[in-house]
Amino acid sequence: MTTRIKPFRTEVATRIPASSALEVGELAMNIHDGKFYSKTSVGNVKEIGGVGGITLQQVTNNDAITDRDITMDGSNFIFEGYISNAFETTLTVSEPTADRVITLPDITGTAITTGNLTTDGTPGGDSLASDGDALAYGIVFGG
């Protein structure tokens, strides 16, 4: 007589079993994601095999390209520059009140933001953001 072994399973994307649902060494699988999980002797649920342990650094070191979105929950992009020191540039997001899309223009050069946009189109000078009437001024391209 044949015995079928079926581990705990789900077909819900990204679902990981709770520690309380497994015994140590017991298997669970996410059929949708194609991943297996097991509970360790200290009570943690770990992915077995697959790419669960891959970091973004490892992916970029291997010249990998993705066609999937990257979602960062409450994290920033921090650009260190060539010299590791106390100065970085941080790209952060305020808590959105609706879905937003920011499209980067197909250009080469320096992006102008409300923090550095001036009446003559150069950094410094009379800031448009400080007088509250940005529409009264033109944006100058070229020179």
C-alpha cells in the first residue's frame, strides 16, 4: 500500500507558516511561491533552499536584473558616495495619503527640485519656494 506524504501547504502568495503551526523539523510549503519552510530547534521558521537568504548586494554583485517591483516598507535609499564618511544623500518618502507615481524624465543632468529651483534657473539666488508665488516666475532653460 502506498503512503502519501503531504506537508502543510498554502496557495496564498508570500504566506509563511507561523511557528506555532509547525513542530521542529516539520515541513510546510507555499505552492504559489514554490518555497519550503521548516521550524528550527529554537522555534524560528526558516525557508529551506531557494533564494530566501539572498541579499540585494549579492544580486547586484552578480549583475542580476529584475522585472519585478521592489517594495521598501519604511526604508530609505542611502547613497554614500565614493568616500565613506559622515556625509550621505538620503532618498526618503513622506507617508503617502494616496497612491503616487513619480516619473523620472528622460534626460541627463541635474534634477531640479523645489528646494533648489530659483527665478533664474540656477542654484542659489531668489528661491521660488520661499516667496510662495512660484507661478509668477518663469522657468529658464539654457542661457
